[in-house]
Amino acid sequence: MSHSLFTSTFRLACSQPCCPFCWMQDEDERRYLRSLLHEYTLAPDIHARLSASAGFCLRHAQMLVETEWAMERDGLGTATLYESVLRQLEAVTALALETSSKRPMLRKSEPDETIRRILATLRPQETCLACQHGRQNEQFALKSWVEYLLEEGLEANLAQTYLQAWGVCFPHLLRLLEQRPSLEVARWLLSDFQSKLRQRSERLEAYIHKHDVHHRHELREEERLAWIEAVALTVGDFHKNLRGVL
Ligand SMILES: [Zn+2]
Ligand SMILES: [Zn+2]
């Protein structure tokens, strides 16, 4: 992603009702899985890489299934990829069984040592492929935003847009500060987070206060979601998994 592409994507991200970095990450990961399903379900290196991590993590496995179903109303791509994953799991399970039947040299710590060796055989060699891809893009986005603020200044158009946006989640605030911005930029990021915290606390207070049946009709739209947004501010965007609740 180029810097000009970053600024246009970031502007769009700032118009979403969630952390802009979480939104960009989610969009990017879905795009990545779509391209994987479109072009790489027969690629031997992808099969080998996915097998080495025992498939995707829970979040990305769910995203993969959702993505393919939305695209094709079918699961052939996922089936093709996971055929290799299961085959690899079968192979390591057989190896673990073989390991467990061997007599260890030290009789004293026998059961513990055998379990340790079984686990070492089973544990995936790699982390989730989509997590790895996502981390690289996330890092680029965080770095680009800090560089934008340093180069364009805190009065720049996009900086002002950011102040009006939903705000960053706490994990992304930490990751922005890990980019080692100037002290001025760090204080600007912190005071924006502080003002978003105050706003969310006020909404939470209103949600709790107006919660009994006599006052429920007084709840404004943004207050109705206050409890979800309070949680989202601490962990990042998880709204997409809560369709049944919202
Ligand atoms: Zn976030
Ligand atoms: Zn993952």
C-alpha cells in the first residue's frame, strides 16, 4: 500500500463506527482471504504453509468460511485447502503415537517426558498465515499514520478528521505509541483517547441511569450501544461477531 493509498483508506476508516485501525485490518484480512480463495487454493506453497500452522486461527478460520460462503455459496476452496491441513494433522498424530510408544531412557520422569515429546511433535511450526499477513499491514498503517502526523502536523486535514472519528481502541493506542512518535504527537494521541474515554463514560452513565423501564425510552441511539462500545474501546472492534446482540 502506498502512502497516498494509505491516506485515502484511512480517511474512509475514520468514517466508520469503530477503531479505524481495526476496520482497516478487518477489511484487509477479508480481501486477503478472498484473493487466497480466488487464486491460491491449488498453490502448493500455500498448502504447505497452512499445513505447518494447522490451518488458520479461530478468528481467521471463521472469516474464511464466511468469506467463501458470501462469495460462492459453497465451500470448495476451503475444502481443498483443509484437505492438506487434515492430512498433515494425520501425519503428526501418527508420529505422536509412535513417539509415545517408544521407551524413554530415563524411567523416573517417564510420563512427563513422553507427554512433552508428544506435544513437541504436535505443536504447529508456524503461526496463522492471515495473522502474519495482517500484522505486516497493521504495522505499515500504524507507521504511516505516525509519519503523517509528524510530516503534515496536527492541524492537517486528516488529523482533524481523526479527532472527529470513533477513536482508536486501547490496543491500537499502545501500538501507535510503540512507533515512537514525537512527544508532541504522543500527547496529542493520548489527549484524543482521553476525550473519547470521557465521552464513552458519560454514555455508559446515561445507559445505566436510564435503564429502568420508566426511562428506557429516553435512551439516545449512541447511548443504546454504550455497553458494547465501552468493551470495544478496550479490546478493539468485535462488533461484527455481535450481529445477534445489536
Ligand atoms: Zn483497534
Ligand atoms: Zn489468524
